[in-house]
Amino acid sequence: TEYGRASPLKLEQISEDFLRRWRNLAFPEDEPVGLIGLSLGGMVALDWCARADLNLRFAVAINSSAANHSAPWKRLRLDFLSRVWRAQL
């Protein structure tokens, strides 16, 4: 269903796009919602928690990062980046 569709480029745009689609689904307004997001999906789930008016019961972010909670060097494994760089060569 998504073939050929332009994808939003910023986290806030992705989150808003998903939220707009969610609201178009036939769920009752008072239905509690649980979110599970992996990587970028986890960041989107955290964004929903921060700004959406959903009746969230829980949110789980797996293998995600939040720039406002830790420095990049604490979130990234530099040894992994060196392996990626070597694989590129």
C-alpha cells in the first residue's frame, strides 16, 4: 500500500504522519493504546508519548535513542562504527 508514497524526512513529520493515519482508523477515542517501536519506531513512539493526545497505557522503545537524554558518544558504539567503516572498504 505504501509503494511510491513519499516518506517524511524528519522524526516529527513521521510521527505526525503516523498519528494522522492512526486517527483515521476505527478505534474508539477512549480505547487504551500500547505502543511498541523498534529503532526509529521507538523514537516515534517516544514522540507520541510527548505530544499526542492518545490514551496511552504503555510505550516500549527498543534499540532507540533520544538525543536529549545522553551524548552521542554514549549512545553509539565506536567499535561498531569502525567495523562498518572497514566493511565499506
